Amino acid sequence: MDISVVGAGHVGLVTGACFADLGHQVVVVDNDAKRIANLQRGVMPYYEPGLEELVARGVRESRLSFTTSIREAVVKSTILFIAVGTPQKATGEADLTYVENVARSIAQHLPGYRLVVEKSTVPVQTGQWVHHTIKTYLKRKHPFDVASNPEFLREGTAIQDFMKPDRVVLGVETKRAADLLTKLYKPLGVPLVLTDIRSAELIKHASNSFLAMKISFINAVAQVCERSGADVQQVADGMGLDPRIGRSFLSAGVGWGGFCFPKDVEAFIKISEQLGYDFELLKAVRNINEQQKRGFAAKIQRALWVVKGKTIGVLGLAFKPNTDDMRYAPAIDIIEYLQGEGARIKAFDPQAMGEAKRLLPRVTLCQDPYEAARGADCLAVLTDWNEFKELDFRRLKKLLRQPLIVDGRNVYDPKRLEALGFRYIGVGRGRGETH
Ligand code: UGA
């Protein structure tokens, strides 16, 4: 099939590269000329495991190409995916300017029937606006359909999530659209969920908000654990074995971040409000997350007594492992809070150092975890990268000014670190708060 993907971001580029790998003819279009020129030279705009190889294969085998011309994409392809950004406005609602612009451009160049598929995360009822916009700006009266196909991939595991999703949601309202998308996705051999467009849009907002709610819930339970002497890991393991609950997304930590959960929870609160419903539960989910970040910084402060003039070594800056993405990363809030209190921060992240240089100019960036620990009064773990799990703790202990580890992702076994002579503080591990 001939497919175009508009927007070469985390979702668009992976979608394009994966469809090309499945044998389709794919054009990826983006109005960022530098990004497109780089992609044509094989340079990725962000780090995602396996993506570079997948893109290279698609280009080498002439199934994948990149352009800045939306006209070219519209002319060449029957199915057009809109995967542009829907950032957060100051008011919290989703900014749909890019989606609207793409819908208008598509209308202007439509040479015959096209299926326009929303892949960006959008508020419910966006589909009807996309339809209205295309109809309004259409130059010639060609037929077209609009569909919604929300994406559930996660950064860091994007390719396997795309190729082997738990389900594919297809919001379709004509037989032609249903047939085209069913044919496209059938080879994946996973459940296809056919719904109307509004329900598909809602499935995405509701899913992300539910996952954020799970994390905020366990972070709230972690607070009770700290105050009662229980261990949140054990609580989550015990709860998670109930299949109605499930263990995933029940890991307490420094709070959720990234470009999806914070903006989608906010946008879901906002669209609900516009529709006349006060989604109080989601407001609490968001507030718990804000408290979690602040509370972690305060925990370091308590452990050090006076923060001013102290050096804090930080392991992990990205909002989660296997990505260089620092958008809405809890590390930013935590570091800025500690800097505000007069701390000096040294940090290491396996992938996010480029981003960190831009976003946190006052942080001393280090070559490895040991460098970050050298001369620090405390070592704080903010991202659960695998490579932090097994470190040379004897060496770390010698490098630190005091053997204090504040583990924001519960990566380490408290007993093991205490046996090695560390003072260990985790999240929701009541016993760890003792001095
Ligand atoms: C999330 C969803 O998981 C995807 O299904 C969705 O497609 C994507 O948003 C999107 O809308 O584009 P992602 O933002 O890549 O994916 O990251 P997650 O793996 O969901 O993690 C989000 C945050 O929650 C991270 O900061 C992570 O550290 C945190 N988290 C996750 C926890 O604190 N505890 C957990 O148990 C799980």
C-alpha cells in the first residue's frame, strides 16, 4: 500500500519506518527541513533502540523516503497518517494548530480518494473537526474518509510496541476506511478493535490517564508505606498478582514524566471540563505526581540536613530509561529545586547528556556514574537505567563524601546496600528513612 506519515516525531517516524519494514511504500513528511535532510543522510532526530537500522533498511530497499513536501505525500499515498505534535497550551488544553494545518494542506492537494487517519493523540471530537476542515478547504470535490488510529507505543520500546501491540484501535465510520485499515493491520496478527471515531479518540486519552492514575496510586501508597514502615515494592508485588490489578505501572518512584502523560492527563481534564464534567479524580492524579517530585527533593534535603553548599551526584536525567527524552522529566523539577536550595549538581545519563546541556546549563555533566559520585555528599538515582543496577559499590563508597544513596526508582536492595555500609533511602520503603 502507499502510505504517508505527516510528522517525523516519536510516533510518526517509528510508524513510517515500521510500515516500510512490513513492505509498504512509505513517504514521511515533516516541515522541519533540517530534520528531513538529516533523515535523508541516516541521522536520527532522537535516540530510539533499533530505529536507525530500521530506517536505513527502508531507505536502502527504496520503500521509505523523506520529504518536506506535503503535496508529494498527498499525491503519492492513499492512506495519510497525521502524526504531528499536539502540545499543551498554557491553559492545559491540547494545541491542535498543527493538526488543523495538515488537514487544510491535505484538502488543498487532494487528487482523488484519500483516507486521512489521526494518529496524534487528540481530544475526543477532533475527528469531526478534521473532516469539517478538509471538506471546507477541498479544492475539487474528491471523496475522502477520516479515521482515528491512536498509537500506544512507548519510547524506548517503540518498535516492538508497534510491531507487536496488545491491540490496534481503529475508529472508522465507513466501510471503505474499515477495509483499508483492516487490510493494513491484519498482518500484525493482533486483535483489531473497530470502534466509532470518538470512542477511538477517547480510548487513547483514557488509557494514558489510567496508567498515570496507576502510578500516582502506588506513589500515594508509597507515602503511607514510608509513614508506617511497610515496603511499597512488596505491596505492589502482592497487589499485582491479582489479574484484575496487574503489576505493571505499579512501580513507585519520583513521578511520571515525558511528553505524553503530563500533557494527556491535562488535556483530558480540560476536554472533560469543556464537555461539562469535572474530572476530579484526574486532578488528584496530577497533584499527587507534583507532590511526588517535590517530596523526593525534600527527602534529599532532609537526609542532608542542610543542602546549601552540598554536592549531589545524580544518576539518570531522561524521563525513563532507553531514551534521551527529557521533556517533563522529573529530574528537571528535582534538580532545579535542589539548585534553588543552593546545592551543586553533578550528573550522568547514558543518553540524555545533549538534552541536559541545553535544559540544565548549571549542572556539571559527568562521563560516568563514578565521576558523578566523586566528592558528592549524596548520590540520587532519578532514572532506572539498567546500567545503574550493577555498579561497583565499593568504589562508589570511596568516591562519595558520605555513603548516602537516595534511590528515586527503588533500583537497589536496601539490605544489600546497608550491608555494604551505605545509608540507603528509597521511595515507599519505610525502613529506609531511618538515620
Ligand atoms: C506512554 C504510554 O505508556 C504509551 O502507551 C503511549 O503510547 C505513550 O505514552 C504516548 O501517548 O505516546 P511513554 O511516555 O513512552 O509511553 O512512557 P511510559 O513507559 O508509559 O512511562 C511514563 C512515565 O511513567 C515515565 O516517567 C516512567 O518512569 C513512569 N513510570 C512508569 C513509573 O513511574 N512507574 C511505573 O510503574 C511505570
